[in-house]
Amino acid sequence: MTYLNRNNQSGQDKVYACPMHSEIKRDRPGMCPECGMNLVPEKKKNLKNHDARDKHAGHSVVMPARRSRGIGGFFRKFWISLILTIPVVLYADVVEKIFKWSPPEFPGSEYLQLAFGSIVFFYGGWVFLAGARREIKGRLPGMMTLIGIAVSAAYFWSVYAVFAGAEALFWELTTLITIMLLGHWLEMRAVSGAQGALKELSKLLPDTAEIIRDGKTEIIPLSELRENDIALVKPGTKIPADGTIVDGDSDVDESMVTGESKPVSKKQGNAVIAGTINGDGALKIRVANIGEKTFLAGVMRLVAEAQASKSRLQTLSDRAAFYLTVIAVAGGLVTLTAWLAAGAEIGFAVARLVAVLVIACPHALGLAVPLVASISTTKAAQNGFLVKQRLALEAARTIDAVLFDKTGTLTNGEFGVVEIWSVGRYSKDEIIELAASLDALSAHPIAKAVVAEAKKREIPLKEVKKFETLKGKGVRAFIDEGEVMAGGPALLKSMNVGIPGELSERARDAGKKGQTVVFVIKDRTLLGALALADVIREESREAIKTLKAMGVRVSMITGDSEDVAKWVASELGIDEYFARVLPHQKSEKVKALQSRGLKVAMVGDGINDAPALTQADLGIAIGAGTNVAIESAGIILVKNDPRDIAKIIRLSRMTYSKMIQNLFWATGYNIIALPLAAGALAFKGIILGPAIAAVFMSTSTIIVAINAMLLRRRKI
């Protein structure tokens, strides 16, 4: 599946880093995998050695997150800041007034708050200050900017107040930083858990591979595996690389990469995927792809690219977050000015400024859409379809009609036996037995289909003598000392063999459906006939039934005859079909549906489907199809399973619902919280202090993250 082996070259002139985690760097905009913050641009640096290589080389799509250092570092800063905050609070005037107690005094005790408050500001608050610097430098002011301004205003006023004899804000400052550290640690844990599923894909590979070289078996590290190596995969072990089976047969569990719960039967010549689990049989596979070329690496790369792209809702949320930042700074300054003009103490006015800036931090808003999108694209990959563009997944919820290409999508794309008719005393198995015994020596697609039917029925083939091909008529040979022939109507005509009325009528009906009829003759006596056609897949019936139940119109397009198209459409209950459509006309049929006001999804797998896939509101390519078709699509089906179309639409609707919920929560609470933080109800004694504002802000962000995580638990 070479379509997955692409490198996105967009944004090569810039490096994007997280304001909070400077070690997180990418070559395109996106979301920090640690905290969910928007990455900001910085100067280009050499990233050559940034991604450490190990057994999973080629499978990492996120730069090393240093998760333990990132999350653990915040937790450590929180505890140290908390310990230092306790004496600051104990020596605060407000605590003395409320609890009517006096802390112990000693030489220099009047400077204790200044000393401990400064440590908390520079130690615990430095991450916010550094993040604010990066946001401002990247011209993307946001959460860190607001927090940085807030804590800086509180600190520098408090330093001045200590020496000027005014009211300081050290207890508010230290509690604010401590709560912010705790809140950010909690939300980082939530985000980390939400994004962990994709990273688990990289753990699917085994540590070692057992290979056969020079007739000897040896175990090597996975990093030493090379293309064209012969790997031995024992029962119950993981397949180490993409490849082709050269010996053995088994059932392989591919659920972790395709979403297919039922093990897939594999035999010689079949392809296998790295990380999937072998069943009861031993396999020898020839390694085809390693590292960056593997299917698994490609899946992760496509998911990462989709997560880096923006949907309409994210663009809206980013714009809203920017304006909220501007409003917060302006509102904070207005609040400060208004209280000073009203005669309030400077310390009180500065506290209101800090509370406004903190409560308005747009982190929840910035996290609301990207986190849901990240989970949905990962969930899609785990269910057997890959989202190339987030806009494509977003569009799926609005689809009114699905236009299926017939061959290879709704049908198997190869001949199969659909009917067997016998004449007289002969059974259907006897008809198949003779026909398959003859056709076993033929390479014709129809002959292969007949032989496949015999294998399916577990019918042993008879010995054939004096086999010959009758040009334009069929085949002939001797079986059990009798002359046996198989072929079409031309064969019957040449042998002057008549067709009984009932069989003649059935053969005529089969012809109208575009089916091919093969007659079986023994000793110039007609024994029966077989009807063959491009077999309709059982999955197609379920897929179309499900789509229609969802209120989606189903159409089909094919280059086959009217009779064939009509038969397939009637068998599947398709609302509308287009027959005898030339390749260049497929996009015109999509336009025709769109002209009726329908939002159209096109499903195809061939080169001739590419224009139609591009024209459609949503292009869905079959993963086994051509690279051209895949490049033209917004979503790729890993399995050739039309039932996944309904899953795409359901996931799109679920994703949109979660995004709207998060946007509502991330913005709605500000309607009440901002006026309270500004002191609108101070005359009634209701004041939202900086520390409480920090609790509100962190809580809203955590709620948004948890709500997004609930999407992981939902079935599609």
C-alpha cells in the first residue's frame, strides 16, 4: 500500500513549538500532544537528531514528548510551590483578620512573603512566563500571555507594596500559581490519556524477528530486519514487517489496524501487515516494507497529517480564542482603570485585573476542537478508515447521498457462481464436479470461478483425459470414460443439443441480468448449467440497508450494461443507478446529483474514479485501489468494506456534536465568570478572587478534555 508512503513538505520554512513544552517541535502548525496548546512558529532549527531511532523507527509521528518530565515536572513544581505558599498565606493580613491570630514574628519576618513569593513566582511561574514570551514572539497571544501578564502584574505590584507600605498580593499570587500548576497538570493528564491510543500503535511491533538466512534460523533485533528477508512467524506471535506469505497458511488477527474483529484467513501469496497477530499456523513471509514504508507507519503519518490540518470549527475556535485574548487584556485594563477611578485601593484594582486575565484564558476554547479532532482521527484509524483531511470527516455528517462504484466496491470484481440448474436426475454437486474437473486445466476467469466453487463445496475433482479447448465454444475432455463438454450457447448449437423449456427460460433471464451461462454436456446429453456473474458482496447488502436507515440516499455508477446495473440495484435495494457510464462521465453524474441540492459522497477504487472523487463533496477511496484514486480522496477505507461508509458518517456526527458541546462550555462560562472577576457584584460582597478564577479556568479546561475523551468510549 504505497499510498501511505508520502512525506508532507508543507511548512518547511518554519518550525512550530509548544509555548509550554519547548521540546515539542513540528514542521507544521498543530496541537501540542502534551497539553493541547496551539504550536507557535519559531526560527528554523536542525531537527535531524530530534527523533531518536529505535525498533519503532519510522513509526513515530509525534516528536518525543518526554511525558514523564513534562507531566511529572508540573506535579513537582506544584508540590514545591504549595509548600512555599503555606507560610505566605499564614502571614497574609486577610488570614489574620478572618481567624484572628497573629503569626510568630522574628527579625525579617516582614519580608517572608516577599522571599517565598518571589521563589514561587520565578520557580513555579517561570513556565508561564516562558510560554508567554514564545506566544508573543510567535504573534499568537493566548493562555500563556494572559497568565504571564496576570502573575507579573501581581508580583511587581506586591514588591512595590512591601517597600511602600501598601497592601501586597503575595498570597493571591502564590495560590494562583499553585492552582494553575495543579490545574495544568490535571489537564495534561487528561489530554495525554486522550491522545494515547494512536501512540499505542507504535507498540504493536515485536522487539525481535526470527529470520531464515542460509538455511539457518536466527533471531535478530527488529532494527536489523531488511527487505526481502524471509521471516518465520510462529503461531500466536506478532508479524514483524509488511510482507507476502511464501509458505504456510493461518488466520491472522488484524483488528488493531483494520478494526475487523474476525481473524482473516491467509495463505501463500497473501499480504500481511506488521504488528498483526498470527493464529495457529506457522508462516514464512518475505519482507516487503520496513521502517517508514510500512503500513503502520503510513497509518500514523496520515493520522498525524489529519490532526495537523484544521477544520472549519477549529478555525472558528482559533479566531474566537484570539479575540477572547484581546477582550481579556482590554477588559482587564478597563477594570483596573475603572476601579482606580472609583477610588479603590491599587491592590484591590490590581487583584481585579489579575482575576479578569486568568478567568478569560482561552485554553479551554483552544483545546475544545483540536482534542476532539485528534481523538476522532485516531478512532477512525482503529476502525479501518484513514482521514486524510479533517474537512473531509467534518463534511461526512452532511452527506445526503452516497454514490458507489459497482465493480470492486459493491461486488467482488471477479466472477463467481450465482446459480446452478440441473436437468433430470443429476444433482447440483454433480454438475459442479464435472464442470470444475474440466475447468481445472483452463486459465480462463470463468473456469477459475467454477473451480473455486467446487473447492468451496469441498467437491473432489475427477481425473481428466484428452483435454482440449474448443475455440469460441468451450472445453472438452474425457471423464470416467465419458465425453464431457462445457461451454456457452455456441457449443450447444454446434452439437445440436436442445435446451429444455424451463432451463431455457432461466438461462434467458440470467442473460438479461448480464450473467454468463455455462452449459455442461456429457455424451451429447445436457446435464445442467451454471450462471456466473460478478458476485455481490454480502457486506454491500448490510451497508446499503444501514445507510438508508440513516436517511442517506444510495446510488450506483457503473460502466456495465443496463441489465447488469438493474440487476445489482434491485438485489441491493439501491435508489438510483447510472449504467454504461464512460470514465470521463463519472464526474458529470456527481454534478448531476449535486445539482439537485444533494451533498454527495463518492466511493471508488480505480483511476477512472479520481475525477468523480475530487468533484464529490466527500471522496472515499478503497484502500486496495489505485494510488491515483487514493490521492484524490479525503478518506481512505483500509478494508474494501462498504459498511465502513456508515461508520464514517456516524463518527462525523459524533465528532461534530462533541465539538459543539466543548465550544459551548469553553465560551459560555465566561458570560458569568468575567463580570464576577471584574467585580460587578462587589457592592453585594460577591468578589471572584484570582485564586478562585484560576480554579474556574482550570476546571473548564479539564471538563472540555474529559468530554472529548468520552468520544473514545463510544462505538461507531
